[in-house]
Amino acid sequence: MKHLLAAAILPSRLSTTLGAISISAMALHISAEVLSRLIWGQSLFGTIEIISYYYMVAASFLPLASAQLQGQMISTDVFAKIVPARLRPATDFLGRLVSLATCGMLIWAAWAQALSKTRVNEAISGLGAPVLVWPSRWMLVIGLGALLLAQLIQLPRGIASDEDAPPGTGERG
Amino acid sequence: MNPELGFYSLGALMVLLVLRVPIGLALTAVAFVGLYLLRGFNPAFGVLKATPFEFVAHWTLSAVPMFVLIGAIAAHSGMVGRIFRALKLWVGWLPGGLAIATSFAGAGFAAMSGSSLATTAAMGRIAVPEMLKEGYQPALATGVATAVGTIGALIPPSIIMVIYATFAEVSASKMLIAGVIPGILTAIAYASLVAIRCLINPDLAPVIARRQAERREHLRGFLDVLPVLILALGITGSIYAGIATSTEAAGFGVLLTLIIVMAQRVLSWRGLRDSIYETTVTTASIFLIAIGAAMMTQFLAFTGMPRVLSGAIMGITEDPVGIMLICCLLYLILGCFLDPMGVMLLTLPIILPIIDNAGINPIWAGVILVKMLEVGLLTPPVGLNCFVMKSTLGGSVSLGTIIKGTSWFLTVEAVVVALMLAFPQIILFLPSLMD
């Protein structure tokens, strides 16, 4: 079990670190763009394309596994309280199965999309030169894959413990 | 077209929420199965293939992680304590002065941090003990500290405004600017309520003798407040003047925040690292819901259900204020159970077509809806902010006292919302100058 847990945590840490690097790079890149425009009156090459197609995609999908493992996925506990306490382990387990299946479908779709876009060498025209987009498609597969692994590790907990630590209704205004 | 399927899908969504499926995955699952039933496997799979990537690969949306990062850095740098100390020095001697200081410090911090709950916890730790020590009535002290967090979503930088703008297909810059006057109006209304109540009943808050502070103290207070002013004015001003887009203002805001906290030496490397990590996890969990909501929007549009629903609502009333009141009621109820981002993304697929069909200005509607989401955090029986205040304070103040104190501010909120409904210019004046 311990090894299994480590096997799920490692990819989630790695992918979250990549996500964190993307967020930092995004802040620097946007600032550099603003400064460049203010000082030289010129935009940097491909800022919008790189931020949209790389940093944003990395920041959105790579940290999903960490969000899952830290209980930061936004779900609702209030509605779950209408289920009698003795049934809750079962309903929670069912909920985990649904999450797992949905994540699996998302991976399948992301995989199919990444494969077809790689084959056609997908690119978009940035300022002057084309920017390759297909490598970024694989970040969905990696991020969602790590999420699936994290969900698999957490799957049995719904049966093992009566009251799992509820993820809480995290609020972001 | 199959409106019934649309209504059934909402039932299915509720079931998945009861099973505690994360909101984002629940929306995705329902949208996929619904599209499959309506149009077959290939079109449904096509949406699943295209939407996640296309939704997030979006320049305007990149303001969201930047705003989250500004908030995380602000929270880690202990900014709120310093702002409160400075305001205490300046307005603490007024009737209910500490509560007034709490109103403005809380509004400022909530705007920066973008989180009502984080602001409530911070004010509960910093402002409430000071007020109680000075003999303030517990209901007043906890009430104001619980309510102020809700102002943040209106004042830039605001994540929820950017997300709304994306779905409503309106300018994010205009949406951000539209919240400024309502946000400031609410903060002033809170402070006025405190001052009037304390003037009528001085027992609520014993007046603190005005102390002759040294010039150095004033200067330090000013230097503590200055960064927040620079940031708020810098971000709002550059968007308003059209110098920067919301994304550019957000990215530059991060750099500005970093320079300020480094100059003040209030953020460790560890704090910075934690801020970035928190931001990544928050960003991913918000966008997962947004992606699900985007797919749900596509599915519901195919069913034609929003059109049927908006027809039904417009059968009741065609008056924009009446329609908004119905939406407000819905948000008030949902806001009691779900977090604001969840409510917004769950309901936008239904509400936006209604607003559109009725010809209501989407910016006006958006600011009112965001306001209602935040008010939902205060309303009993399950106003989340009240619980956060209770858990921050422990046994020293009862939940009943907190709810009683907060109810005064709910009354103020009702007045502010009524004003926004009656006078759309409160919301639309600043954006109209940007054309």
C-alpha cells in the first residue's frame, strides 16, 4: 500500500511542480510583455500564443492530481448530508467510481485528440512564425493520467473508513 | 431539441453532487451522457475531445491564475494585520472606530485575496480580538468581521468577474471596472451602519481616547497602506484607462506585489513557494469546474431547455428587475449550500440564455449575481462565512451571536442590492466611460 501511495504521489508532485513553473513563467512573461510594450513600444514574439497554449494548459491540468490528493477538488458536502450516515460510505464509493469513469473518458478523449493533432503537426500562426501546439495537447493526457492514478489510490478509502475527511467547500471569490 | 432531457439532466447532476462527485467531473459526466443520448456517441465524444483544451487555452482567462497568485502572496505576507493597525490609528477613535477600520481593512484585503472565507478567517484572528478587548459588543465585532469578506468579489482583482465575463462573452475589463462602485458603496454602507448604530447606542462600542501618535507612527501606517493603494489603483486604473488588458494588468500586478513584499521584507522564499503551489492547485480546481460548465452549456443549448425556462420566467414577468429578482432568489438559496464559484458555474448555462433572451445588460446582471453569491455566504442557516468566524474564534463567541451581528449587515446588503437594481448606473456608469 505504501509503495502504491508513493507511486501515485510522485507523478502528482512532478506534474504540480511543472504547473507551478508555468504559473511563475506566465507572470514573468506577461510582465515582460507589458514592459516591452511600454519601453520599446513592441510586443514580444508569440506572448499570447505561448501563454494561452502552453502555460494555461499546464497550469490547468498538471496540478489536478495534487488537488485531488489534498482534498481541494470543489465538491459539495451539504447535499451529501441528506444520505443516512450508514449509507454514506457506499454512496461515497459510488461517487468515486463515477469520478473515475469520467476521468477515464476525459483521458481517452484527450489521448485521441493529442494523437490526431500530433499526426498533423498542429500549429497556429503566431506573430510571423508558426507556434507548434500539438505538444501541449499531451499535457492533458499527463495531468488527467496523474489525476486518475490519485483517484485509484483513494478509491478503497470510501469503504475502509466511515467518515472520510470531507474536502470541504473551498471558496474562491 | 428535447427540453425534458435538460430538466432530467439537472436531476442527475443533483444525484452526482449527493454522491460527492467533484462539481467539475459531475458537470462533465452529465453533459457527456446527455449529448450521447441526444446526438449519439461521436458528437458527444467530439465535445469531450475539444472543450477541455479549447476552454483553457485562452488569453483572457489567464488573468485568473494571476489574480489568485496576487491573493496568495498577499495572504502569506501578513498584509491584513498591517492595514488594520494603520486604520486603527487613524479611525479607531471614531464611534465604532475599530469596526469601521475592520470594514475598510477587510474590504481591501478581500479584494486582494479574492477570498471571502480567507478574509473572514484573517479578520477573526486579527480584528475581532482587538475589538473584544476594547469592550465592543461581541455581535457587532463578529458581525462586521464576518460580513466584510463579501465585498472582495466586487473590487478588482476579482477572479469570479473574469470567469463570468468569459461565459457571458463580455469584456473582462469592463466587468472588473463595473464592480468598483458597488464594492466601494458596500464598504461605505457598512462603515455608516456601524457609525450610526454606535452613535445611537454608545454602549455597543466604547469610544477609544484619541491618542497623539508620533509622526513616525503615521508614516509607518501610511507605508503599510500604500502598497494596497498602489496595487488596487494600478490594476484598476490601467484597465480603466485602456493601457492594459485585464490579463496584462493581472500579470504586472503579480510583479508589483512581489516588488512590494520584497521591499517590505515580509515574504520568505518558503512563503513565495507556498503561494505559487497554492495558486496552481486552486487554478486547476476552478478550471475543472469551468470546463464542465462549458460542456454543460453546450449540452443544455442542444436540449432547448434554457429557452423553455426563460419562456416560463418571462411568462411570470418581462420586467428586467423582476427577472433579476427571481435570479437573485435562486442565488440566495444556492449560495447557502455551495461555494460562490460552484454556484456561478453550475447556474450560468441556464441563467445566461435567460438574461440574453430578456435583453438584460449582461454586465449589470453579472455584478448583481456576483453580489448575491457573496450575500449567500452570510445568510442563515448555512452562511459559510459565519461558520468560518465561529471556527476561527473557538468557544469565545457563540454562533448565534455571530449570526445576530451579521444580520445587521444583511439588511445593508438588501439596501445595496435594491439600489443596484433600481439604479443600473451604479454598475454601468464606469464601464460606459470606457467605450
